[in-house]
Amino acid sequence: MRPWPLLLLAVSAMAGDNLQSPSLIDYARQARAARLRGDHPAWLEQGLKALALAPSNPDVLISVARAQAALGQSKEALQTLRRAIDRGTGLDIPLVPEFQKLPPSEDLQIITERSRANLAPVARAQLFAVIPDSTRRSEGIAYDPLSRHLFAGTVHGEILRIDQAGVVSVLVPRDKGLREVLGIKVDPARRLIWAATGTFPDLFSLEAQKPEAGTAGLLAYSLKDGALIEKHWLDERPMLHGFNDLALAHNGDVYVTDTPQNAVYRLRRGRLEVLVRDNRMTLVNGIALAPDQKRLYVAHAEGISLVDLDSGKPQLLRTPPNVSVHSIDGLAYDRGALIGVQSSPYLARVIRIELSRDRRSVVRTVTLNARSPVEYSQTTAAVADGQLYVVAGTPAVDSAGKPLAKEPKPQILRIPLENI
């Protein structure tokens, strides 16, 4: 739902019994502060501490490589860059100021060519619908198999309905109880649509938060007429919450990620409770239930964890050395595999994540779409009748951080899943 380059973050008001020791986000915040003040040794020191907690995260690897290059550690910078590129990272190395200090070499030329090759688009997405009004930035998307309608939330507190012809209408208008809408899911049996909403705290700044920041809610509306059916709000300020993505169980239980708290909440019989809060799952985001309804896949900065619903214990999925399942915004389950939308500008792709027979390891990933359309980033996705529908429209950036589009263009893309 909420994508961000990992080492640009600044977070406050994190809490919890197992969140007392320095976390990945603490080291990332300190690395960013050091970079901004030009303290390259501190940047590298804090970056290496972050890398120890997320050794295969491309965003962290690139930041550490930049710090190494800035300090003249050319050999180490190339080694770190190679680790990121092995996992599919794409960037134009000469555009990054710190890498301009690397002396010419055969290794640098090879790495530069490989990293540019990883920037090549995989163009399988087709434009399905354009959301009117460029300010209607959309995050979540859901599908109703009965009406065959898609639904998308907006930052204005709306839920939009999109028919199979791509025509957009409003199911829940503004001022009907929603704030910013992030994750949404359809409960077809109960004819409800659930929305994760609230005033998401600014995780990029340590300045004073906007009013009501850190409050979060789960609201349910009728699919028939958009009437509000249920609402559950969580306000524990100064502890900041930010409900992000959600999953629905067959029995009606709702699971929602709480990004600032590194937690997953469960709504059961009208009561919100913590299922898991774990410092090893930093910036939890995309979430998907396994078909057996006993396990939950949760995407976070360190990768993807499989959470047992009885014990609440997470287990990080093992991955091959040439695979990255990081920076995943939207997460979905499809025919024994996961589908992840990787919003990092170094990845900028939608991947199918093939799992081992016990579903505890990643076997390989297949790129379904990458950097297409190149000028807009993609966030979340919903599987529907052999198609994948993806929310897009926020301007993407190049390797130097320059926006590739002048303004947002909220839209829904469609990617075929047959023969994958």
C-alpha cells in the first residue's frame, strides 16, 4: 500500500514489548541522517548495521554501496553492488553521484551493463481503466467474483467501483466515514467490502504529525448500496498506528498489517487484537492468506514471513541467492504461488513467487511486468478470472531520483496470468 525506499525513512513512536532494541528502521533513519549531513563514515556504519538485519534487501545494499563508494572503498562498493544486481536490481550506475567516484575498471563496466540490463521493461500490462481526477491517488484494489466488479480506494476517503468495461463510478463517496483508504478486500459471502483506513503517520519525517495522524480503522460497507455496516477504530496516541493492507478469512475474520508497529492485527467477533508484533518484520505491508486458512503470508523489509495463525509465530521464507522478494507493496495468492508488486525504483516490477511444496521457501520468481508503463509506479494487485489487475499512476523515478512523469495519472492495469 505505502511504498518507500527503505533508507529514506524516518520513524517515530514505535512501541511494543519486543521493539526495545535498535531495529532496522532505527539504523536506516540514522544512516539517512548521516547521509544528509555528509557524514559518510556514519552513513556506512549505520548502513552496515541495517544490512546485518536485512542482508539481501536491494535498497539497503544500494545504500551501503553508495556509502562505500563515497569513502573510496571501490572494491567493497563493487562487491555490494554485485550482490544487489544478482537479485535483479536495476539502475544506471553513472547517474548516481557516489558511484561517479568509482575508478574505471572491467568489473565496473560489467556491473554497469548488468544493472542497465535489469532496467529493461517487461511489457505485459495493458491499460484497463483511468481513474478520473489526478488527485484521486489510489492504493488498494479488490475484486468481487459475483458482480465481477473491481473496487479501488482513494486518498480522499472514497471507494470506487469499476465494471468490466473499465467504467468508473462511486460506491462509497467522500465524507462517509473513511479517511485515507489503503487496503481493501471484498467478502463475497457477506456482500461486504472492508477498507483499511485512517490518517497514516508521516514515516519520512520527525516533524510534528498532522492532526489525527496515527489513528487507524477497519470499516465495512455494503456492496449493494455503500452503506456503512461496521467500524472499528484504534487510537492509542502517542503510539502511532497505520493500517495498510488486509486479508479476509472464510469465517469473516479480518487480518490487517500495521506498518509503524511492525504488527498484524486480527478483527474477530468485533474485537481488534494483536496477532503478531515482531521487530524482525519491519514495515509490514502486503498480506495474503494461504488456502488452508491456517497461515498468513506477510511482506516486510526483510522479505516475506509465513505466520502461523494459532501461535502467531512468523518464519522468514528462504530464498535463492538470485532472488529478491523485498520491497513488496501488494501481495496476492494465486494457484499455489504468491504475486508481489515490488514498488522499489530499483525493482519496479510485478513478480510471481513460486513456492516449495511445503510453502516455506521460494523456489524462483517470474517477472510478469516490469517498468511498464515506465513513467508510473505500481502498488497493489488483485487476481480475477485469470487476470491480474494492478493499481498504478504515481510518477516513477529514475536512478538519480528524478520523476519520470510530470503529474500523477491514477489508473488500473491488467496483466494476463494464463500460461505463466
